[in-house]
Amino acid sequence: MAKAPVLTPQAEDFPRWYQDLINKAELADNGPVRGTMVIRPYGYGLWERMQQEMDIRIKAAGARNAYFPLFIPQSYLTREAEHVEGFAPELAIVTHGGGKELEEPVVVRPTSETIINEYFSKWVQSYRDLPLLINQWANVVRWEMRPRIFLRTTEFLWQEGHTAHATYEEAREYAAYIHRDVYADFMTQVLAIDVVLGRKTPRERFAGAVNTLTLESMMGDGKALQMGTSHELGTNFAKAFHTRYLSAEGKQELVWQTSWGSSTRMVGGLIMSHGDDRGLRVPPRLAAVQVVVLAIKEDDQVLAAVRGIGGRLREAGIRVEVDDRTDIPFGRRAVDWELKGVPVRIELGPRDVENGTAMLVRRVPGGKEPVATDALAALVPAVLEEDQAALLRESRARRESRTSEVSTVAEAAEAAAAGGWARIPWDVLGPEGEARLAEHGASVRCLVGEDGAVPASDDAPGTVAVVARAY
């Protein structure tokens, strides 16, 4: 049996466990500038799969990919006062270039609402140009004082969508569609992470938005992680950048806009949602390597068998890697694959070849069993789907078991401090109670309806505040 890798136990020190896992699973390293990160190939492979799955959903929503510059004139940000005020502490500003002081400083993009609106104002002339639905995959820079790899870094990777619509109703519905049918679908169906869909309070709202929709998930230590957001921008940026269109009735009208984003923070969420004391556990639908077939020792028949199994599994549509590196001890390789969280290992030695069997090892539930090699191609897809569903059930059960119904600010703060979430009526908590929670290191992660639906407004009857400590 493979020995457990030396990771700090979660129960002993969750942040240390997180850092240990990132290092030992070869996901990322700290970059040379404080707050930056180097994403290693295995970690980047997780992000690539996230990109692929997200991109399919984004394009199905009608958005097309584009690219906008990294550098933004500082004057662009000052046009929308709330926006620049919200981002001011995080901005990286370039004042010199080419050995000379720049006539106007440029900001390294923290987000692209301003520069994209500059071009939307050129591209949108008539109602026939709407809706305009744009997405970009890019890097952004927000100067981070307390960095943590994948969770909070000065530079990170993300997608940001920006849209312009003819009416408030159309923009609002599109923001909700992204929230529900793109983000929530991806996070639950691919990442196998349970998410609560809600709206942010005015205190937590995106700078420059009239409403922010969020997806919040409970991590293994009970803290919340914001997994993605979708914003209704109203006409705030349209006014600042004069983005208007000629309506069918011949009137000049302001466009209504949305923006929405998700980032490499989702990799951190994946680690903290599914990882255990033996390492990472990657959901099968996400995994770049769903199955690894390992040769236990150097043997011509064994090597031929593992390569043959790998080929048959690929033909069955499974993402497979054959590990025939018999110059590296088998135990070390098995531990490494377990640490990396590959859902299924298939291990073969000379005796297995003689018996026509292989050892099937499952990472998610644990355990191993001998299986006839000619049954693997039919068996493995079902195993992968079982384990995908099991991870989502675990994620949801954790949130449900560690969420308390409370009636006072003190009880909400206590629940959050104890490593759980609290639900409290918003009309009991209110903005004053929200400010008091901040003194205890807790925040309102989102507002939800009594039935779990997203409230239509901040003060909708029956609205409940979800309270937690957050990353």
C-alpha cells in the first residue's frame, strides 16, 4: 500500500496543509515579486480544463471572445467615481516607460470596464448593434497586501465578460443567466462544488454596479470563498463613456450593461473543497488525467499490458496517462498520483498479467479491488461518474451540516468564529449589524430568499443574510 504523503493534517493547521499541498502536488510556486505566482504544468492543466468547460458555456450564452490592452489610461478610471474609489488601493500605476516619464500615467488593468466601455461607445451606434456580448481571457493586477497562492495574488488569470443591452430588463436577465446557467452549472456539474447563489449587500457590491450576484462556497475549514460574480452595471458606465444607441423610434438612449468574472481563485476553491490529508482529489469531469495506468515493475508483458489498457480506455473516451517509468520506484509514483488527486489508478504487475486482472484504486472514496482487465473499459466510466457525484454530495453535506439558523448578531458572529456559516433574517441584521459583524472578522457573504432563490431586491420580504468568515 502507498504510504500517505507528509502533509500537515487539515485539523492541525488548515493554511499550512493548503500550502503543503500546493507545493508537494506541484501546482504552483511563489513568484519573484511578492504576491505573484508561477503556475506549474499540473496546476495550469487544472486551469486549462476550467477554461475549456467555461468557454463552452460562455459561448453558448452568445458571448464572443476578444482581447483588450493590459494598460489603461489613468483618466479612464476617473470617469466613473465609485469605480475608481473602489479600486484605488489596489492599482498598479506605470509612470515611466522607455526611459521617460509618461505624459499620462497608465494603470495595469485591475478589471476592464473602463477600457471596454471606451470601445463600446465607438462600436454601438444603433439598436441593431445590440446586444453586444464580449468576453476575454486575460490577466489582471490588483496589488495584494496579504497574498495567498490562487486565493489572493497581485496578478491572477481570469475571464471577464462585458455586455451592452437595449433595456434594463434584458441586461438584468443576462446577468442572472450567467450567474445561474454558466457559473453555477459549471461549478456544480464540473467542479463538484456546492455553491449558494445570492446577491451582495450594498456594502459588498462591486464598485460601480447597481447589483452584484455572487456564488459562495464553504471550504473544508468552514470559511466562505467567493467563486464568481455577475454584476448589473445599470447605466453608470454608459453615462461616463457616453455609450448610446439610436432606438427603433429614433431616440438616443443609454445602453444597460453587465460584467461578470471568475478566476484562478477557483483552483484554490477546488483544493480547499475536495482535498484531504492524503492530497488533492480532482473531480473526474474536470481532471486532465482521469485515469493513470501504472506498471509496477520492469517487465515486457507488464509494459505491453499497461499500454494496451491505456489505448482501450482512450478509445472509450477517457483521459488517460500511462506511467511506465519503472526506473522510479512504484511506491513513490503511486504516492505522487494520489497526491495529485487523479481519480482512478490502475496498477499492474506480472502476477496481474498472468491472472488477466488489474488493481483498480479509487481516489475519491478510497479503497482498491482487483478487476478483470477486459472489463475496465466498460467499468471505469461508471466509476468516474459515481465519484463525481460523491464529491458534490460531500460538498453540499458539509455546508448543510455546518450552517446555523440564528436570530442575533452575536450568534451569527459566534457561528462564523466556530468555523461555520449562519443564516439570519436581513431585517434583523441590517447594515448596522453588518458593520458590527466586520468587527468580528465576519461578513455577509450574500442575501438569499427563504426558499433559497435570489432576492429581487435588497429589501425583498423574507430575505436572509448568509454570514461567514471568508477568504
